[in-house]
Amino acid sequence: MTFFKNFRLTALVLGLLILVTATTADAARKPKAKFMIKFATLAPEGSTWMKSMHQMDDEVRARTDNRVGFKFYPGGVQGDEKDVLRKIRNGQLHGGGFTGFGLGAIASDVRVLEMPFMFRNLEELDYVRGAIDSQLDQVFDDGGYANLGWVDVGFIYIFSKEPIATPEDLAAARMWVWAGDPLAELFFSAFDISPIPLAAPDVLTALQTGVIDSAYSSTLGCMALQWFTRVSYMTDVPITHGMGAALVSQKALRKISPEDQAIMKEVAGPIMRDLTQKTRVQNLEAIEEMKKEGVQVVQVTEATHKQFFETGRGAWDDGVGKLYSAELLEKVKTLLAEYRAQ
């Protein structure tokens, strides 16, 4: 069994290396566009996210006669999301693919969509986000960024070396928290947990060395970032739904004609929506793949599930004034109630 497990992992790594080599070679063959948007992301080359980004680049180049193109920095090579934002402010980069962590650093209101146990399913998320996305896009605009499109990260689960089936198990874990993420801090504070703050690119090494023994992620993210190779369990309680978006600074966009800006946004929209659908499917597939690699899914009792929910939802009011307004939280709660009544 160990041989076959190692064989599958070796095949996976080789496959990723082939994808990286092929994509890098393709990028090298592309002529330099008149204006290159320098775009960074934590997503590794060869991932579904990066395939969609390259598709967007190809279409934008074709539609603008190579006046606009993208230069990608995948896999966290430009640092954590806050590093990327700092480099955008300094003009070293022009945009990036961000999770809620990075998005919240620009416009903290968006984190209302990531509060613990807010959504029961994707239909609820789509309804609420669809109702307020123009409001949130305006907040990004006010912060100096244009949103090319929302993308799901997916429901977030806890992955660990030892099984976590109760809040008490969670409290005993050496849990990672994304350094500087106020929403994650609110969540763990609700459970009276003192997690270990690290940048996201440092999590794999920390799991390998034992600095931490638990982390949270979407299932696809856990696979793509290889964290699944260092954990044994996944707790079957989705603690929140993670979101993402592709942002480009307004300062960079001012160097592009309004016509080409419109083309870029027109191209990005359908690609981002398609990427969201692919991500949703692959998040489900990732669970089965991790099971094949020996990751066990920890089921919790109905009573414990309720305990997780009630404790985690205590963070909603704690976010008022720190992340979002009381009015925005009430609007989301009203929209949820409206959808559920239907």
C-alpha cells in the first residue's frame, strides 16, 4: 500500500512539473504586449486557477491586438497576499488573485460573506452575493482597484494530524492562523483558541516540521498546495465559505485605453464564472482524491455540529465595527432569511 501511495504522489508531482514546464514554455513564446499587467497569486502553476488566467491572457491579447497582456507570478513567488498588495502600492505589481484575506485588507466589508457558518449551501451564497456584489465592487473601486470577477475558494475545512471531532479537540491543536487575518482571529477567539500565526506560503513547511499540526483550507486548496501530504484527517464541518477575486489597480488601468479596459473586463467575466463552476466541482473531487491518499474524514455528532455552529456564529456580532457595519450584516441576514423563506 505504501508503494502505491508513494507512486501516486510521485505521478502527481511529475504531472505538475510537466504542466509547469509546458506553461512556462508557452509564456516564453508569447510576444511582449504593449502593456503587461504584472499579476501575482498564491495559486500554483498548472492549477485550474492558472489555466483560466492563461486563457484570459490569450483572449485579451487577441482582442486587443496585443496591446494588453498579463505577466503572471504564480505559486506565491511574490510573497503572501499582503506582500503582493504592498508591491502593487509601490508599482512593482499591478494586480493579483486574492482570497478573502487579501480582499479584506482592501475592503474589509467583503468579509461579511465569510463569517463562520453563514451559508448552508452554494445557492444561498449565490443569492446573497448576487444581491450585494455591485455594492462590494464599489468598495473595491473606492479602494483603488477594479474587480475582474469573483471566484469561489470553496467551503473551508480543518485538516489535522490528529482527529478533531469536538471543540475541545480543536482547542488542543497547534492550529495555524493566517498572520494578520482579523476574521480568522475572530473565529478562533470565539472558541478560546490561541493559534499560531504564519504566512500562507509557510504552512507546508510548518506542518512538515511540527510547528503546527492543523490548518484550515478548501479541499482543492489543500490538494493544490500539497498540505494534504502532511495531514491525516479532515473534520467534516465546513467552518465558512472562502471567496476570491481577481483585482487590478486603477492606477495600472489608467495606462490602458477605456476601450481595452472594457475588452479586458468583458473577457474576464465569463472566464471567472466558468472558473467558479470548475472550482466547485473540483472541491468535491478533491475530497475523494485525498481519501485515496489516506486522509480520513472525521464525522461529528449532531449535537457537536450544533455546538460548532452556535459558538462560531458568536463571531458575527464581534465583526461589527472591525470588519463591516451593523447595517451590512443585517442586510446579509435579511437576504438569507428572504432566500430561505422562498
